[in-house]
Amino acid sequence: MNHFLCSWSGGKDSCFAFFKAMQLGYKPAVLLNVMNEFGDRSRSHGITKPILEAQADALNLPIHFFSSSWADYEAKYIQNLNRLVKEYPISHAVFGDIDIESHRAWEEKVSEAANLTAVLPLWQGDRTQLVLEMIDAGLEAIIVSCNQTLGPDFLGKPINASIIRTFESMDVDACGENGEYHTLVVNAPFFKHKVNVEVIQKSVSSHYNFAELRLVNG
């Protein structure tokens, strides 16, 4: 059995890649998330540690965090992969990228540095088709950050077929692969329970909208 580490943002692409990897016969062992240099929220999606830990709990998996600036991101990533290889019986690293070649090259490079094989289950999939497949598979995700083309009103909205049509009518990539929006997965058929969150505040930073989320019991 090939066990994998999943590069985990908490969003739809990493979660769908996780699901697809399991369908391909790989077995999950640990999630890996990179926090900002203050260690208070994830570098990619701006999600707080308690919410990411709630996702890991719903998946019944450990989650490993490390903090990093962009400047030392690669060195720290490799360092932490090497550490996790010693702690878990992993042979593969799963990533949620779809078609950005430079991302794939980087993921293969850092994986190889830790003697892991990079697996990209969503690679070269049609972006719109992938999101619709994800919805059909029962993954539930909400928008947690987005650009000004979408604006703050989209924060907290669920990803469904209707909103994908709205994106396309606005000339926004269905998958948000160009950074138009980021998501948080709150439920999936392979979660033990739903991760209940509420939007308590909205803020703007560097012309980008962010939802401040709070975990809700129950």
C-alpha cells in the first residue's frame, strides 16, 4: 500500500486531489499545511489553525504545520517533508494543482528532495469539469477569500453549479485557478462530521477580500 502526505490548503482542490488519490488506491497518512510567519493562519488561504485542525479531525488524520515567509518557503518545505518521511510510512506526496507547469515542477522538485513521488490527481483536467465533478462527489466548500472582480458579497457563499455559471458569466475562472477565489471544504462523504463555520467579519488586504471565520459547535 502506497501511503501519502497531502499538501493541504483546506480548500477544494487539495481536498478533491486527496479524494482522487484514494480512488487511485493510495492511502492517506498525514496532512501538511504551511502557516504564515506569524503562525496564526495558512499562507495560501488565510485559514486559522483551529479550523484546519477541525478538518483533520473530520478526516481522522494528523495535520503537520510549519510557519514560513515566502523567502524561505522552499527550504522549510523540504526540511519538513524530510521530517515527515521519518515519522510516517509515506512514499508519495499529493498536490491539488491542475495545469500550472511551474507549480508542478516545484512540487516534483521538493518531493524528490525528500525521496517522495509527487502525485497530481487533478492534472490536466478541464477546470470547469473538475469543479462540477467535485460538487457531484459531495464535497461542500465555501468561498473564504476572493478578488475585487467578485467582491466581498461572495464571501461565505457555497460552491455549486449555479455559482460556477455566475463565475463564467463574469469571465472568472470556474476553478479560481488564477487566484480569483479560495475556498474552505466544510463537508465531504469521507468526513466523519461537518466542519461548521460562520463568517463573523470581512476584511480587505492588498485588494483581496477575506472572510474571518469562527468554528461553530454542533
